[in-house]
Amino acid sequence: MTSPPDCAHLRTDARLIDPDAFYEALIEMHRDLSDETSALVNAKLILLLANHIGDIAVLREAMALARQDAPVGGSGTPSTAQRNTET
């Protein structure tokens, strides 16, 4: 098994050859799924892609960037941590 390079960083430049085809495939993947099943399929996709990337530093960088401007709380839906403390 090959280890990732020491200086790997998240690439955020546009690299998809056909971004519209990717978007179509992503939408099609969710077609006819309930919200709960759609979230499960997203989680599976994330884990598959994380395994493919294989570099925790790159994954942490991606997670930080993805969460960067996400609102905390106030969505009306309690987080898993909040639900666990309310029981």
C-alpha cells in the first residue's frame, strides 16, 4: 500500500472534466429517496471518497472548508449531540 505524499493539500481548483454530468449523476443518485435515505447515501458516498483520498490531513482540510460558513444551531433541527443530551 502506498502512503500519501507528506505535503498533500486539498485541491480546490476546478478539476471535473464535465461538472454538469457529475451534478446530474449526483441528483439521479438521490431520485426517489426519502430525506433519511438520501442522507444515508450521502454519508456512504463521503466515506467511499474519504477512503479513496486516504490522507487525514486533506480530509480535515476539506471538512474545515465545508463547515466554514455553516450556521451553528438555529435550524430548528437539534444536532445528534443535542438529541442525546435531551433524553
